Amino acid sequence: MNRKFILLVEDNPDDELLIVRALRKNQIWNDVEVVRDGVAALDFLFATGPCCGRDPSDLPAVVLLDLRLPRMHGFQVLRRIRADTRTQDLPVIIITASWEVEDILSGYSLRADGYACKTASFSKFVNALGHLGLEGLLADEPSPAKVKALRKAHQEFSGEEPSEPIHLGMND
């Protein structure tokens, strides 16, 4: 089983500390790999350039993506992620200082999975991260609520309780 980790694309070391601290406040303890610009993010994801020895199938569970990055803007990174079949469904959360409506709309039109503004108060930022569903993406096991919902759906479909544990295919 591959480890579930977070790829943080953030050029500012102070913001990196803020984001990691907010993750920990939300009881998210997964490893965080950090890259400092958009080109480095793509090199990491596709195992190119300085990351050419990395296993390209070892993808993060989620990408936390700043927008205003050196060398390549976050929207360009997101476009490339969505354009490649290997990463098109990779969860990407935009974490930026921008409250601009145009940025928010552009992010969602490029299929970002969430948007959080790091310039809000720290408690509001922690709360925003907590509502993005990261724990579900990063959990090793499905939540009890998901298992219960699957059991209920199976029972409604077949009219009987499943005789064996429900296999979700998450930890093959």
C-alpha cells in the first residue's frame, strides 16, 4: 500500500508553516511534501526534471495549490494536471491569498476540488480546511458512515445484509 501524503505547492515558507499548522489543528497528520513553484510541482507529479527518479505512480492523495507561484501560475499547473489522464482525477485544493471572485470562479471552472483563502484569520482558515473533506481523502480506512451507507445501499438493492465485509478497493 502506498502512503497517503499531501503535495503542498507553496513558495512562501511562512505560509507553508501556516498551512501545515492548520492541517495539524484538523488532526491531519499525513506527510506533507513541499515544492516551491509550479514547474517543480509538475516535475514532482510526472517524475520529470530533478524528480526523474521518483515513481510517477506514487501520487499524492491531494494537492494543495497556491496560485501566485514563481515560474508557472497555479492555474497553469491545474490545467496540466487536468489535461493528463494520470492526474486528471487527482484532488486539487486551491489555497491562496486571493479573495478575487474571478480567481475563485476560474479555479472551479478548471475543476479545482476546493478553494480556501489563507489570508482569513487563522481560526477561519483552520475551519475552512476542516470543511474541505481532506480527512476522507487521506484516511487509510473508509469512514464508518461510508461503510454504513454502502451496507444500506447493498441491503436496499439485494434485500439482504451482506454476508461478507464490503470491499471498497481502497487498500489493495
